[in-house]
Amino acid sequence: MKIAIPVLENEGKDSIISEHFGHAPYFAFVDVENNDIKSIEIERNPYEEHGPGVIPQYVKSKGAEVIIVRGIGRRAIEFFNELKIKVIRGAQGKIEDIVRDYISGKLVDSEYTVKEKYHH
């Protein structure tokens, strides 16, 4: 299983999740096998300035089946649903802790309102 997570920095397993998924500077792609983290690949977000649906397509192209976010818009969730990518909202903290909580069933989807609005 591959999990995508928008993050603020390129610090491997210690990268912190971004407040708003679409404008995250980086995306982490975490490979999970037998309930264990096998690898973490972090890429600069190629679509920080983007149109609707672009990032869900990007995440799909990377092979992710799940995206774990903090805050996300309704339209983006609809795009992920169409692509059969599961969206888990309301996560916080570092990649390693988030993924371990997801694997163990502690992390469940919960609505989250982004604290700061993104301004261009």
C-alpha cells in the first residue's frame, strides 16, 4: 500500500504534515508492507500553483491508494473519490507517527477546518 501525505519539509520520517494539502511544499509517498514502513520518498510539490483536480491526478500517478491530510477542500475530496483514493482528514504531526497510527487503526477520518486561509 502506498500512502501520500502533504508535508512542510523534506525531513524524511520526521517531516511535519502540511496544514492545507494543495499548497504543501512537498509530498511524501510512503510504502507500507506487512504493516511496516518500507520506504519514504519525498518530492517537491510540482503543482503548488494548480487548478482543480491536478494534485489528485499527480497523487494517483505516484500509485497512492490513500492520502492522509490535515485540511482539504470538498472538491478535492470528490476528485480523490473518483480516482478511488481513500482520504483521511484531520491528521497532525510527523510522517512516521501518522502512518503508524493509520496502520494500527488509531487514525480515523475526522473533519478538520484549516486554521489559516491560503492567500496568493
